[in-house]
Amino acid sequence: MSKRHAEIAGAGFAGLTAACALAQRGWSVRVHERADRLRTTGAGIYIYENGLRVLEAVGAYEEAVRGAPFAHTREVRDGDDRLISVHRWQGSRVFSIVRQNVINALAASATNAGVEIVTNSAAVGATADGELILADGRRLKADLVVGADGIRSTVRGLALTNAAPSYLGAMNWRSVAPIRPAGLTEFQINVGDGCVFGLVPLASGRTYAFAYVAHPQFSDPMEGRLARLRQRFSTFGPRVAAYLAALERDDEVICSAMEWMELGNILAGRVVLVGDAAHASSPMMGQGGCMAMEDACVLAEELRAAATVQAALESYVRRRKPRVEWVQRQSMGLANLLTASAAARNDTLRERGTQLMQDRFGPLVLSP
């Protein structure tokens, strides 16, 4: 009996995890990445218990977390670095990791499982009967086509819906600096009026930072970007100042609009979406990568358990919907809280911050 075959568009967290999980269950898998190499546009990432379980399941855990700091708390401080609240992670492992390390670990696990990964291979079409169409004109027939090609998914736009991402009302800057600001030992979020600056310790004395500013959408050109970021957060405390001073070039700072993709129709025949192609949330809960990997793992589980591919895909959609929508609501709620007016936000965090954070993250410890 021949193996069932899957063609996957996109070699990010979702696509590579799906490739690993399917190959481990006996599928023949090929992954197509439009770029010339496997790389991520992000900088750092927090991987929570739900994502770590998936990395363990697909054999990528040890490589992904090697040398990464274990997080014990999340501190919220004001712009002057005064402590507002502390959330201690309970019953959950949390690591701060360079995103590229996770990609590398997943790619190695996929390759070891026999997955074929093809770069410079862009999907330009997909059909409900299980055909992936590539830019070079090839039409690849499969038992399953997985769209894992991100928030601006080509597969979604060609095979399922023309729905586009929605702007969340804030701009986002991300970077990694080769220093650890004095006194920074745990994940720290500094909050100002309508803005947030987060500092996350990484391995080897490096630090990942993310900054959000509530503002109508705009383009932040590369030239002068670092100087403008320093100016935007010039009133923040010494740790933020030390971090920004350690950056040297404009191209060290990634800027993008904060967007989300509502979970809608993610299944058409033998074509299914996973990760940001299916749903993208506010990044405030840091669950984008974890939810993408969860999608992939659940998809593989359903394909193993169901009698037919179609039954498995329908079960996957039903199973993911409540959890994905819950995370999207919670992430949006956290974004609204952290960018609210200082008086209301700080009082709420002082009085109920630990409980609010536990209510949001605690349920994710449970299996999806």
C-alpha cells in the first residue's frame, strides 16, 4: 500500500511542524518555501508549555531550547522602570528563544523524518481536489495540501477566501541586541501611554525587544528607523535606553503593522490552512508560534485517527475553532489592557495583574 502524500506551502513554524508530525505518522511529505533559504522575519519568541509539548512530540525540543533561558516571571513596569506587577508562571515551562533556532530545530527534525524541503519554490495556486500549483508551472497532486504560508497566504487567497488581515491599531518594532541591560533577569514589559516596550533575556547575554505604539497605520522607512525608535521611547527607563543604545544599524530593527486574521473558512476539499494562514492574533500573548505548532500537531493526530482524509480535516476544524478563538480574544484583551490609560491600567495590574495573567495563560497548559 502506497504512502499518503502531502504537499505543504510554507516552511515556518506551522509548515515544518506539520511536516514532522505527518512524516512521523507514515506520510510522504514535501515542503515548499518561496525564499532561497529557511529563515524567519522575527527576532525572539517566547515558547510556552503548549508549544514546548509539540516540540517534544516532533523531536525538536532539545535543539530548539539549547542554551535558552528559562523564564520564571513576567514583570510589568512603568516607563520609569518602577514595578507595577509580577506574574509568576505556574505549572508551565516558558523559554525565551531566538526564532531562527526553532526553525533550524524543526527543519532538522523534518529532514531526519524523511521530509523533502524545497527552497525557491513558490505556490501560486491550489485546487480543492488536492493539487498544488507552483510558480514554475508544475501541478503537484497530493492526498492533502497544507497552506502554512503566513498571514498573507497565497493558498488562502487562491483556494479558500479573499479575506484580508485587519489592522489592530498599533505598530510593532522587534530586534535583538548583543547585550543584557544591567538588572534584567526576567521578561520585563515597560508600559507608557498607548505604548509598550518589552525586554526578553536570550542566551549568550543577548536580549530580544519588542515595542508597540497605538497609532494609525503608517510606513516606517528603513533609513533613520533606529533613531526614530530611540526618540519614541526616549522617556523610558535606563534598561530600555541601554538596550536601544546597543543597537547600531537601522536594519537591526524590524517594523510591521500589528494585524490579525479572523478564523473563517480554512478548509476546501483537500486543502487546509494552519498557523497564521488560518488565524493570526494580536502578538501580546506571544502565542502565534505556539498556536501554529498546535494546529500542525492536531491536524496530524486527526489524520491518523479518522477513516478518511476528509473526515480528519473536518474534525481538525471543529477541534481548533474554540481554542483559537479563545486565544484571539484573550490576546486582544491583553493588548487593550496594556495600552490603556496609565491610571486605569496600573491600578488594574496592581490589584489583579497576577490573576488576570494566570486566567489567560493557565488554560494553555491543558492539551489542545
